[in-house]
Amino acid sequence: MRAWLIVTPEYPPDLGGVGDFTRTIARGLSERGERVQVFAPSFQQPPADPGVELMALGDRFLQRSCLTLDRALRQHSTPPIVLLQYVPHGFGLSGLNLPFFTWLAARAARLWVMFHEVVFPFVPGQPFRRDLRAVGTRLMLVPLGSRAERCLISTEGWAPYLRTWARLRSEPEWLPVPSSLPARAERPAAAVREALGLSSGAEVLFHFGTYSPAVVEPLQAAAPSLLDSRPGRVLLLLGRGGEGFRAELLRRRPDLGARVVATGALPAQAIADAMAACDAGIYPFPDGVSGRRSSLMAALQLGVPVLTTEGRLSERLWRASRAVALAPATDAAAFVDLVDRTLSDRAELARLGAAERELYDSFFARERCLERLLAVD
């Protein structure tokens, strides 16, 4: 039995892909006989998973957090694996908590880092404080990369940043993020549509996510045209934040009110049931589809056709597998055309669904993720 200390900025029931991933990995390691402790700033009515011990840090990765982690490390005669779930803005100090990462890199004898995100971007014309954050997030990679036994990345697009800034001990390893939702629907599609107020014969597109401004801009640009192009088409917004997205869309286009449905936060099984009752999922990411998008992984696992975009962070796997339909990430008109063409071809929709399930099972499933994680000791 190995000991794992997983350090994360969030954990369910807090909403977020990092927390969902952490729980998925913690449960999987425990089920395989590993000893697992999860450390987060706080736990508010967390799920109870056998074999997973939850430890609250008491502050947001400041002095009390270091003391708690230091005590935990001292309890082990053999150095445990410290698996850090890294996303810069999750660790306090305005996303620039260099003191904590420097301390952890020096204290943890066996440090593995899962990079969900890497740096804050440089954008021409942005305020000076944002440039400082962009520089700071790059500097934070230095202590982590130079001390980490393994640098795991949620998308291959992070590798160039790490090679440039992190002074790596070993090459970055792609560890795609699996779905955190159930693998199959439980309720019949007709019953789900009726409960959501959707016509049984309507063409229904869904989007699932957190609706953060950085992610939904392409969806905001495409949504009116997607609904205008097919009079009976409906857009179903799944997940917390969808209500705000709907309100903003209807502020500009009040005539679309009856054709945009937002569910708000739902239990995991209800989300899976709703996805499976739709014709297709739409995911126009601004930086392109990539292995870090857990909201998209849920659709792949269910075999619901996915219509998405290809951009700077898209791995070659997506085009090579032909498992999802792709449009350029910066072209809203091309994405609308892709949706219309694909939804008109029932044979292509069936092919996409089958190809997605095969791709997910062979590459993205939790079992594949755990195999990669445990391949090195």
C-alpha cells in the first residue's frame, strides 16, 4: 500500500473540474488499495467515499496549510506521493502564491504535479497588473518543475510552457481528464424531455459547463444563429451558470425565450439523463477542444454526438480519430454551418456517437487515467 497526499484547491460539492477530477482520482486510487488523503482549504458536506480521508487545511495555502501538510508528511516513515492539483488562481494571493509552491517543492520528497492550467496569458493592451500576473504564473513554474518527479498535464498544449519555464526533471506526461458523470442514462429520453418541457419531436442541442466568460464567448456568438437557422431547434443549457447565460442571451434576443432552457445545477445522474435525451452537444471552445475539458468528456462517454472547435490547444488526436465534428475555433459562422450540416445527416450522427464511445473507452476513461498514473512508482 502506497500513501498519497493529494493537495487541491477545491473538492465536491464545490463545483469545478479540478474538484471533480480530484475526487475521481482519489476514489480510483482507494479502490485499488492505495492509502489516500485529500487536503483542501475546507470541506462543506463533502461526499463520503470509502478509503478517502479528507483533511481541511484551515486557510487558503498560507501558514496554517503548511503546518497541516508538514504534520501529515512527518507521519510517514517512507515519503508519500504528494499529488498537487495545480491551477494558479486556485491557491490564493491573486493567483501568485509563490511562497506556498516554493515551500511545497522543498518539503515534499516525492512531488507529482497535475497541471490543469499553467499560466495567465499575455494579451496585447491588457492592464499592467495582468502582465504582472502573467509573469508571476510563469515564475511559479520554476520551483515546481525543477523538483517534481512527474509533471502531468491535462492537455498537450501545456507542454511548451513547461519546457520553457519549468526546468523540468522529466518530460511532461499527458493525463487526460475523465468524465465525472455516470456512464449511462437511467431514464427514457421521452420522459426526460417531458420533465424539461421539451417537445418529443424538437431538435435539441445542449451545452454543459460552468459558463465562465472566457469559455462561453463563442457560444454567445453562435447561439442566435443556431436557433435562427432551424425554427424548431431548442438550446438546453445544463449546469450552474446556465441561467445567467440565458438571461444575457434573452436580453439581446427576447424572442428566443421559449427556445432556450436552463436547468441550473442538477445531480450528476440527471445531467447524464438530459444529455442522452438530446440530439447533440455543442462545445465551441475559444482555444479548441482538448483533453482537459471534463464537461465534454461526459458527452463522449455517453456517445452523444459532439460538435466542437479546433484551436491552439487541440491535440492531434481529435482530428485523427474523427470522433467529433470540428470547426475552426475563431469562426462562429463555420461552427453554425457545421452544426446544421451534421444535424441533417443521421448516419453521420450515429457514426460520431459510436466513435466517441470507442475513443473514450480506449483513451479517456477513468481506468486509462489510473493506469497512466500508476505506471511509474
